[in-house]
Amino acid sequence: MDIFIRLLINVLEEGFIFGIMAMGVFISYRILSFPDLSVDGTFPLGACVTALLITGGINPWLACILAFLAGAAAGSITGLLHVRLKITDLLSGILMMTALWTVNLLLTGGTAIRQFFGMDTIFNWGPIALLPDGFRRVRILLMAFLVMIAVKLTLDWFFRTRTGLLLRASGDNGQFVTSLARDQGKMKILGLALGNGCAALAGSVMAQQTQMADINFGRGMVVLSLASVIIGTSIFRRMSFLRVTTMAVLGAIFYRVCLSTAMLIGLPTNYVQLLMAAILTLALVWGRVSAGGGVLRRGI
């Protein structure tokens, strides 16, 4: 039973963290219909920025904010490459992902891994450190949940604002946005900035959980986040009371459950990437076979 509880806590921790990234990818993939591969670079970017700042004595919460801004800046450049330089969406993401590999390597001082063991993080600094000893076991879970909820509520609020409505409309009907004398390209850049900002924030939280930044953190993040979004919006689409941000988070948790179950029954780690690809393939087929996406638009 104790092993099962530990496994469940670990799955939820990672599910909440990756759920932050999944909410960001939902913006680019579902709202903008933009296959943004730069997520593979912005997730470790957030981790590397956080490691650099925390080892420099910066407050861990401020490190999270700056990591989000760094990811948003990278997403904006992806959008500029596509909107202003007329580079295809797929190539724009690949170019940014490739460039960020070098940027992340520079941030870690030329090494693949930068550690900050024993330093302040959001999981051991401030009010969370005052928890009784009995709750210390779940403080990472609790803090990951609180960060995820904060991001979810912020996005839910944003989608109700005028700018958020225009962003959603730019994915549904770009001509409508243009008819309102608004620049559709700017809306796309804004959406990519938000999406990659969330990915970088997730990377920041992951780095503080593991107390290290690895430039290889981003490997497979596009597959993971897309699978989370597709699984969540396919399985839970009939639950009209759920918002799409909630569906994305639930999809991330379900995805982690699948991977953890496979590892628990003895799947070799060398086959994890193959399993991730298989899950994404099944999710894509499932999403195509299931009902249309009208509920997703109404549920934002």
C-alpha cells in the first residue's frame, strides 16, 4: 500500500507540472492550430533560467516569473518568424527549438546539467516550509497543485477578456478578427508567447522539484503535451461542465498514469519513447473518431 501511495503521489506531482505545459500547448495546438515544436526548447529553457537564477541567490518565485517571461519571449520569436518572415509554422518551431539548445547550454555554463541541491526552491521556501512534519511528504504535491491551479484560473480569466476572445477568434475565424480592425498576426504571436511561457514555467517547477536543470529535459515534451491535450479533450469532451484547461490537466495526469503503469509492469526504460509515440498515435485516432470539437470552443 505504501508503494502504491508513493506512486500515486509521484504521478500527481508530474501530472500537475506537465498539466501547466499542456494548458499552454492547448493554446497553440487547439486554438491556433499551430504545430509548435519550440516547446521542446522552451521547457528546458525555463529549467535552465531557474537554475541560473537560484544559484545566483534570486528568490525562487521570482525565478518562476522570469522563466515564464523567457519562454514567452522565445514563443514571440517563433511567432515573428512565422508571421513577419513568412516561415512556415512547422519550420518556425524547429528553428526556435534548435536555437534554444545553444541558449540552454550557455545558461548551464556549457554543461548538460546544472544542479542547485540544498538551495531555496518554491517547495522549501516561505509558508510551505512551515508545514508540520506529517505534511512534508506531500508538500511538493501541494505546491505543484497550487501553481497549476493559479495558471488554470489565470488562463480561464484571460479567455473571458476582450483580448482572450480575439485570440480564440483568430483560431476559429481569422477574417473576423481582421474585420474588427485587429491584427491576426499579433494575436498569433500573443498565443505562442502564452503557450511557451506556460511550457517554460512548467520547466521551472520541474527543475525546482528535482533541484537541477538538464538541457535534455525537453526531449519528448511535444509528444507528451500533445498527447495530454488530445487525450484530455477526447475523453472528457462530453463533460460540458469541465473547462478545456481542466481537460488538459486531466489528460496530463492520465498520460502519466499510462507511463507509470507500463513501467510498473516491467517495461524497459529504453521503450518509453516508443510507448509515448504509441499513446499519442492512439490519442490522435481517438480524437478523430470522436465527436466534433464544438464543445471545446464553448467550454473555454
